[in-house]
Amino acid sequence: MLSACGSGTSPRVVPGADDPVDIGDRLELFVDDYLVDQLDGAYLKMHRPVLTPSDTPPSAGHYATIIKDGSLYRMYNRGGHSEYDGSPGEHTEYFESDDGINWRRPVLGLFDIEGTSRNNVVLADNAPFSHNFAPFLDARPGVAANERYKALAGTEKSGLVPFVSADGINWRKLVDEAVITQGEFDSQNVSFWSEAEQQYVCYFRTWTGEGYNGLRTISRTTSPDFVNWSEPVDMNPNDEGEHLYTSGTHPYFRAPQIYIALATRFQPDRGAATDILLMTSRGGDSFDRTFMEAYIPPGLDSTHWANRANYAAVGVVPTGVEEMSIYVRGRRYVSRIDGFASVRGDYDGGTMTTKPLAFDGDELVLNVATSASGQVRVALLDAMGVPVPGYRLDDADPIVANDLARVVTWNGSADLAVLRGRDIRIQLELQDADVYSLQFR
């Protein structure tokens, strides 16, 4: 661990530096302590998204999914009449948008619902699969064109059955039988292709006790082909007495090595009230719970305190150059790009020093916000924590800005070419300032 160091001052170093974290030119977010070696006066801060009350997405249904495919936004969720999990009256509705804000119900004519085919239904008459149909756009290189969209769906009785589609509208079963059977599945069970892990991943509903006993929780399984799945692993990210209803786990669109999990926390002893958590994972069999507080609390509207009133749709998507959107049962919340969390220094100031990093790029870019009276300065240290000449704090040009991609400079220059091939640490000196993400490019 390092102590904070000022300009030209050698820090105290514990012998035996860790192997460097190779981030290459990847975007990295401060949603966890993956890069952090030391915080001195600075801290990781969660930033709650802001509700847009004048903008109402088209559906308040259960278990929604949002997909951005090129310039088109797609929304799926459960509609119809649900007497029990997987009842015949359930169907899957589909909506479209050109901006993620203004939505339309396309008339698809695929299924007769209540005497008319003039509807937006993409799956019906196929119980129990519309109960929790959860599509994703398959990012696997070389995926067959008629399988670009995939989904898993089903209940404990049926198991999870795989579906595929070329266009996200016309769906067929990939195989007839269930491919995942060890779970209760009484929730939204999500899957995706992991670029970081080079395999398909599924996060699904289990319970901490046998059958439907104990706490609602999350398990995980993986697959090379979406048909053959590994033995499930219980992830059990629950805090004591805490039910986790949905996990909402998916790769972040700008940094797919980071999985964002907008889990619904369920309080059955408080009128079945719910709120949304921010959990993350970098693959493997665990979630990071850096932030235990609610990411999206119910708020002032009393209807948001009703039974199961808060489920976040799977999929955080960009809805502008500067913003990303999260959808919660007919409501849209917005945040700055990368704005889940930051490393924060209050007015009295603080520093953050990273672990040794291997990088690829000629400049360092920060997503940063300061007050008019605050600032950020950046120093580069060698792997042992010694300031690099020309890149000390005294060399740093102060950043006073709110910028999604501020290039860091020292004495007017951003050039890092002389540091290519060297492992370095980044030290941020923050005063009334937040840094949300960083990237070498």
C-alpha cells in the first residue's frame, strides 16, 4: 500500500509490489476497487440516477429487457393475464424507439390476442415461456445471422429453454428441451455472451434453502454454445436477511468486461416493498457489493412503495451523447455516461493511488467533474510508487471542468510515448471533484 505523496515526494511502499493490472486501452470505471491501491481522504461514491417524470416509457410490466441494436432500441416485457407463474394468459410484448425516449407499439400481426392480431406481441400461446422471456443481442463473433438474438425462458417445471431469432421479432426454440434445469427460475433469468470470459453466461433464480425456502438469491452457469451448460454455482450475494428478486446482470455497453447488476432487493416483511441495488461483477462466481445502499429507492410516489413496484429492466443504454438511461417499470432514470460511481474528493481534498498498471496508449483520458472551486491533478508513479520526472503533481495541469473525456496534460503535453512498456501507477489528487472512469488511448 502507498501513502499519499505530493509533488516530488517519495511515498512509503510496502515491499513486494503486486503484479500489474493489465488494462491495455480498456475503459475502466470506479464501480469497485479493482484499480485502487490506496484512498487517502478520497472515497468511492455511488451516484443515483435521476427520474425523468415527464417521460414515460410504454410499459410498466414485469421483467423488461432493453436492447440497443444500432440506431434502434427494442423493449420486451411480459403482458397479458398472469394467474400464476407461466399461466397460459401471459404473452411477450415488444416496443421500438429511435432514441430510447419516445416509444411506439408496432403492429406485428403475429398472434391473435383477445380477438385481434393488431398487436405488438412476439411470443404467445407457448406457456410458460412468456412468463420471463429475457432476450439479448448475441455479441459473439461469427454468430449465425438467424441466431443474432437469443433468449432463455421457463419455470421450474419446464426448466430454461433456449430461443433464437434473426430479427428479435420472430422467435423459435433452438432446441425443444430445457438446457438448464437446476433452479427454481421464478424470476427473470438473464444470459449474454461474455466478451471477457469468451463464453455464454446465465444468472438465474435459486433459493438459499432447499426448494422455495430461505432467501431468494442468484446462481450462475456458463456455456460454450448456449446449449451445453456447466454445473451451476451458488453466488449468494445476499446480505443477512436480504432477498434478491432479479439480478439484471449484463455487460456495460462501454466496458463489457464489467457486468452491471441492477438487482431488485425485496422486503416481504415490509409490504413486499422493493428497491434497486448496484452490484457489479468482472466474471467468475462472485458479485461485488461496494455499495450497500439503494441505487434507486422507491421515492416520493406512494405507488412505487407497492408490492413489487420496482424492477429495473435488463440493459443500461445510451440515450444521448452525455447520458445513459435505466428503465424501472414505466419510469426512465438518467445518469451521465459512466456515472454509476466515482472516486470522490470532497472540498478538503483527497488522493487515490492505483495499483501498478500495464497500459497501451499515448494519452490518458478521464471522465471527470469538478466544481468551479475544485480541481483534479494527476501524477504518474513508477510501479514502486516513485513519481516519474515530468509527470509529478507539480507538473500536472489542473483540471477544472465537467468533461466526459478530458485529456490529462503535464506542462501542456499529453504525450505518454516515453512511458510505453513501463508499469505505472496513477495518482489522482481531488478537491471537490469526481472521476468516474479512465482510459488510455
